[in-house]
Amino acid sequence: MSRGYSHIVIGAGTVGSAVAYWLARRGAERVVVLERFELLHPYGAFGDHSRIIRRVYPSADYVRLTDAMFEAWEQLEHDSGLPLVARTGGLDLAERGTRGDDYLDRARRALDETGVPHESLSAEDIRTRFPQWRVSDDTVGIFQADAGVLDIRRTVSAHLSLARAAGVEFRSGARADRIDVGESGVAVRVVTADGDVETVHGAALVVAAGSWLGELMPDLGLDFTLTLSQEQVSYFSSTDLAAFTPDRHPVWIHHGAQDTFYGFPVYGEAATKVARDMRGRFIDSGDRVFTGDDAEGEVLAGFLREHLPASAGPVLAHRTCVYDMTPDRGFLLDTLPGHPHVAVFSGAGHAGKFAGLVGQILADLQTGGSTPHPIDAFSLRRPATSDPDHPITFALDTDPASGVGEEARAHR
């Protein structure tokens, strides 16, 4: 069976749902979203309650987008009537002389360059303002007041509901199996949940498949290493929940000499949530798991016992997600060279906070051909995504000679 649409979106997750919402706002009238699972399934990047929303990045390319990022969420809050962002302030910590200290230095420069207000804190400042923390005398920090908690699952639900109300068609159990890119249109072969095969035709396509992007890369002419990392967050039943409520404790990121840990005040569950960013468990797509493990939970509990002891109670739950990362761990946000009617996004494991804005940008590219937002840094034409032999420059050790890149490349 053949069907024609103005726009096809692959993926109804964090970004795909936002694309559908913004396409509807931009007046697109024949939009279909293809989702391999059920809507609001538990397998994607939008599982769980919360994501950190922040302005602190070591690159001005991201910081420059944060005004528009907040505006996009405010628009969705207005249209849905739902609260989506809880501003708690954000605390970034590191010890002097470490890799984390370098991160904070670069972040301060990016914030200064873009005019974003922030405070530099000493160890004593941190202890005074946030007595929950146990930090060394060498610890320094950045506090940025706009940071907070993004209710990620509610954002997806709101995008989906508003897009459906506007007439967008959503098809669950519809896996995009093959993409044929023509000069002025696309044909997507779809395999349904009961095994039927059909072809869906459209004038324009947005691929927002998250960690399943790798399956479609050959059809799109993409030839870079997409690395998948199995991640875990854990909730701990604090001995003093009241000390970690959003009005008393900010979201935080601890940039260590080896590992980066991050966490939340009590939100969604009656517990504190903590995780280790990119723990380095590289996987193939079929190896993903959807249950956490106690070994990683103990790593997280150990951090809490050292630095946030009042939050280090019994574990309440483990949850998982998968990062999909370009070789430089930068966003991929672009149209295909020679095929401007096909747009692709990869969030590199840190896109949740930007999802509303990214949906707006992708909708603009596919309805007006351009966007007013600065996205050149995320181009397909940059070396990391245009050169198949580009080294992997993210990792626990960023030295390409460390071997970590080779391990990640093996799980392409």
C-alpha cells in the first residue's frame, strides 16, 4: 500500500514528538510519525521523570542556544497548560588541577562570551550555601540560577497530545526498515508489528530515531561511527528527604578527575537520583538492557557516601537508557548534502534539555528551508561526521591513543 504525506517523521520520542508538534504549529497538514514501539514506550531516551536543564557548557555553540531552548519549553507550557521546567539552580563542581577544573574554566569562558550570568564558588561558599555537600578544600564551583529539572516524560506526552489534536497521524508498531531518498521526495519501507510491509511516501523526512539511528545510516549515506553506551541512573531513599527538595537543593554535576557524576533533588520519586555520565559500557544495538544492576548502583552509592552522605540511603530503583554518540559527542543537526528535504538528528547523549528547540529547528528546516538559530557547529559536513576515519575524541580518557576509541569503534 502506498500513502503520500507532506512530512514523514521517524521516531516519536523526545525529539520526534517535538518535531511533530512544531510541524503542526508551522502549518504542515499531512504529517505522519512512524514509531517502532507503542507511544510513550519505556525503551527510549525519555524514560524516567527528569533531565537536567542547564546553560553551563564548555562550548559557546550550545550556550548560545539556551535562550531559545527555554523559550521553546515556555511555548509548550503555554500551549499545554502544564508545568514542565522546575528551576532549582545548578551547581557544577570540580577539584583544582583536574580535568574537571579545565571543564569549569572553559565553561566560564563560554558563559562570559555569551553574557550568561553565573557565580564562581569556593569550597567554603559551597559548604555554606549547600550544607548537604562534603567537599575538599580544593573544590571550586559554578552556580547558575536558571538550571533545573525538565520533566522529560511529560514533555513527550505534551508534544504528542498537542500534535495529535492538530491532526498529526501517529503510527505505533511501525518500524522504518528502509529509506529510499529521491531528488524531491522519500519512500520509507515500513514493517508493522504483525509483520506486514508497506511503503510510505513523503515530500520531506525527519529522522529522529535516537539510538536506533545506526540501522538507517547506510540508506541515508551516513558513514561515521555512531557509538552506543548503556547508561544507568539510580534512586536512593535518603535518610533526610527534606534536605533535598527542589527548593533546598539544586541539580548538580561533579566533574571528577576520572568520572563525572550528576544528580537531582527529590523529584518524581521520593528519593534522590544520581548517575555517572558515560560510564563507558559500549554496546551494539541488540545488546541493550532495560534493567539496571547493583554493581553500578554501588559505584553511585559510594559517591553519595563520600559527598552527599544524607542522601545515601537504600537503593529504591535502577533505570537505564542508551546514549547515541557521534565521534566528537556533538549534536548532528542538519539536512543531507544534496537532499535538503531529508533532515537528521543525533543528540549524542545530552539532547533532552534541547529537545523542544531541536524539534522547532527541524520543523523550520523542513517547512522553510532554514532556521534563525546558529547550528553550523552541528553540521554533517564537519570532520567528525563527514570523515569515516575521524578518531573518537570523547571517552573516559580523551586521548585517542588510550584505546578507548578503538573499543567504542568496535561497537559501531
